Amino acid sequence: MEEVIPLADATDEEACFWAVHSQGELDLLIVKDGRRLGFEFKYCDSPRTTLAGRMAMKQLKLDQLTLVCPGDATHELEDGVRVRGLSRLVAAGRLSLRDRGPAFEEPPAPFERPDDVK
């Protein structure tokens, strides 16, 4: 969590833990620039959406739920739910909150000079 909050440039008032008694929880909720972004932190390589995550999406009307896991994974699980590896998030250096598109901007691919160019 300590790595993700600064990537969103979120203040203490914009980032929080969310839970409802016996109805689910969300590890991190960021409300910034009119967007509601939920984060679940998982310790497995292939996380799945949980019932609690789906409940949080519905009750909080999340724009996006991101499951953060070790490594550099990046894929979509279902509409509004994506998996991102923590190392990929840190490498990207920021969390884009400007539009309703992908919340994480991928780092640019390293430049590779074609073999026939000197």
C-alpha cells in the first residue's frame, strides 16, 4: 500500500481502508479527481476477484478494482477488474487518474535499435 498511494499522488484524506461488518472489505480505496479506485493486495501470482471485491465494486460504485500482486503481471480479469504486479506499478512511476480509461499507464517499451540501422 505504501508504494501505491504515492503513485496516485493521494493525500491522507483521499486514501482509506473500507469495510462493512460481515459484508466485505477493501484494502485501499482512493477517491481522487472524481474517480473511485479500489485496491486489493494479494500474495499469489494469479489473483481472482473475490465476493468481497465484487461487493465493494457495487456498493462503492468503483470505477476500477485493481488486484495488486507480486511481480510484473498485467491483465484484465473482467470488466472493471484488472491485475497489476507491484513491480510493474512501481516501474510505471505514476497512477493516471485523468480519464476513465486504464488507470495505470504502462511504462514505455525500451527502445531497441533495428539491426540494420547503425
